[in-house]
Amino acid sequence: LRTPFVSVIWENHAYGSIVWKQEKQFGAHFGTDFQNPDFVKLAEAFGMPAWRCESPEDFPARLEQALAADLPSLIVLPIDYSIDVAISEELGTETVAA
């Protein structure tokens, strides 16, 4: 199957949304942190082109490369869920104040 599609893995080494919910409800989190495999090497082992973004600014160039590959490909995008927590808390404050 040479169907061209791009898979994007948002990598944060944890169950980020569960961390957030546990910390919000209990003040701590448990059983949510883990190590990921090297997804790029894993994809390449199956002959799939793959890239890791080192920063959000890398994503557009990596996406262009992936789309040009004309094969199934993979992009790994490290993310930090803590920004989601800050945004959600701010939105919650704004909603309550409205």
C-alpha cells in the first residue's frame, strides 16, 4: 500500500489530559508518566519516512516534506500540555466572570 497520508504523533511522555484532571481534582497525579519509544526509528524500521520536530516552527517544513514523500509518513511533534492547563484555567475564569 503506497497510499500517501501523514500521521502526526503529539508526544508528551504522559497522558496529559489525565494529568491535568488528576491535578485539578486531587492536587497531584499518579500513573500517567511514561517513556515513549523512538517513533521515528520505529517508522523507519518499517520503511516509512519519518521526522521529529524540535520546535513548533519546524512543523510546516516537516509537513511539506511528508506531503512530498507520496508515501505514508510520520511526524512526531513534542508538545507540552501545561499550556493547555493555563489556557483552560484562564478561559474558566473568563467564563465565570461573564
